[in-house]
Amino acid sequence: MHEPVPYFDLAAQIRPLRKEIDAAIAKTLDNCSFCLGPDVAQFEKDFAAFCGAEHAVAFNSGTSALHVAMLLLNIGPGDEVITTPFTFVATSWGISYVGAKPVYVDIDEQTFNLDPKLIERAITPRTKAILPVHLYGHPFDINPILAISRKYKLPLVEDAAQAHAAKYHGKIVGTFGAMSCFSFYPGKNLGAAGEGGALVTNDKTFAARARSLREHGSTVRYYHDEVGFNYRMEGLQGAVLGVKLKHLSKWTEARRRNAHRLHQLLAGTPLQLPLEAEHAGSAWHLYVVRHPRRDELKRHLEANGIGCALHYPVPLHLQKCYATLGYKPGDFPVAEKAARECLSLPIYPELTDEQLQRIAEVIKDFFGK
Ligand SMILES: *Cc1c(COP(=O)(O)O)cnc(C)c1O
């Protein structure tokens, strides 16, 4: 009787763009520029302009961009980077790949982002950078963190993988720190037809070295200045991203509209709804509600055909891969509670009002019982 509402519907996003995407792909196939090439170079220009940045360097994933960000800051074994335990694990991967240690700091209850008040006490002589995340597309409170970054001369790296087009005090995120890292994984607000990422910066030395590191540590072919990586973006991804970037602002507006509509529809339920801080223009990557009976509610939604998801069920300090860091349950109570109570509802741009109403109806039905 009721149509199911999927958690995310990539097909609905691609369908209206098929002509445009097909033409862009055909062009790349014709000119055979499969690794980097003109489509990627054009996308780099367009994405940098979109972010209001001098440089965007395209990568084969956001994780690769985060790895290179750590290398650009010469972070290595014995160093520490202050970051959040409540994020997708890749935020910490770059730190680990260079042999440094993620040092976690608890999050703010309301925005789920790194709590600026807790950062200073985590700084040690080994601290080399601060890496917060604009989680769920909601910008972290940048100004107080920038103040700490300047006071202690610790570069700020923004993990903007979920925050394309998010705004802080009206300005698009990505250029507040030394550099920022974006992901174009298909489920992100701007997604490739496969993997992709970018490092965005206003610093031309960083940009030049990032270009070298992603391409075997070379600027002139077969001359290798340092040990590098094959982290190049594929030409076809550059072509697809170039098409999709033109729709990003419209999609972000639609996400915002859906968020406000859900807000309206869910007001009065016992759920804690996601709020935008005063400084924030969220990119609404995710719409995350909270409730102590989260697991039951999730089962109820799924039983009634409503897609939902957990972001994230286990904070990083309690992941098996980081057991050697020596953290224990209770170290970051706000993050741990969020991991137990968070539930992501559908928020993608193509949702119809009927679908949004159906989500609310099923939720109200749960609390009515
Ligand atoms: C997706 C994501 C990444 C990693 O990006 P990939 O392109 O999947 O490698 C890093 N950080 C956060 C917060 C993410 O959501």
C-alpha cells in the first residue's frame, strides 16, 4: 500500500542528468584522457572557484587527499594530530598512514562537531595539526578553533568530505584552514560515478607538492623528487563531476528545504532534531535525529519501508583498529552517547513531499504506541 522510502536514491539524481553525463563521458572516451587530463583540470578550476579557493587538486579519493594533507604538513612518526572520534574512520586514516597518532577530543552535544573548549588541554609538544570534520555537512565552529591554531602555530585541516557548499558565517567552507579535503564518493553531496576526492588550498606550494605526490612524486615524467603515490583522479570522474558541479547549489537548496520540512513535520515528537548553529549554513549531507530508543525506532522504520542509517555506531577510539591507542569506554562520553542515539533519516534532494510526510507518519506512529 505505501511505497517504501529509500534512505538514498542515486538513480533519481542521475536520471535527469543522463544526457549531459553521457555527452561528457563520450567526449572523454573520444579524447582518451583517462588519468587526469583536460576534464579533471577543468573540474579542478571549477571546484576551486566554487569554494572560493586558489587551488583544488583532484585525487582518486577523499582518503588519499587526507593522506597527502598530512604529508604536506610534514607530519610523521611520533607526531600527534588532534581530531574527532565521531566521524567516518577515514578522517583518521591519513594520520595513521604517516605513522602519527590521532589524539581524540570529545564533541559538542548539539552539533556533533569537535568541541573547541576541549582542544587546548589535548595539545602536547608533539601536536602538529588540528583536523576537525564538518560532520553531516554542518560546519564546525571555525573561529575559536582558528584562534587556537594561530596561538599554538598548529595548522588547521578541514575534513570537508561531507560539506560541499556548507557555509560558515556566510562563506563556503574549505579555505578557513591551511587546506581542506573533500570526497566525491557517490553518496556524498557531490559524487562521482566512482571514487574521487580533492585537496583545496590557497597555498601554491602546498598545491604544487600535492600535485607531485598524487603522481608518483614527480612533476616531470620519470623524474621523481620524493616517494609518491598513484592518487590521480580518473578522466571519466572529472567529466562526470564537471557536469554534476553545475547542479550542486540547486541540490543543496533542496536538501535545506527537505530539512526544514522534516523539522516542521517532526516538531512535537520526542526526537531531538538537528539544529543549525548561528554561524552555520549546513550542507545537510545527513539529517540526524536522536533518541534513547534509537534501535527500536530504526527497526520500526525499516519494518515500514523507511530507509535509515547509523552515522556512526562506533566512535573511532573504540574501534578495534585503534585498540593500540589505549582509549577505553567512557573517555569521550558525548561521542559515545551520540553513537548510541543517532539515527539518519532520508534527506536527499529528490525526496517528494509525500515521502517526507510518510517518514513523519511512521515516526509518529512509533511514538503513538
Ligand atoms: C567519505 C569521507 C571520507 C573519505 O572519503 P573517500 O572519498 O570515501 O575516501 C573522509 N572523511 C569523512 C568525514 C567522510 O565522510
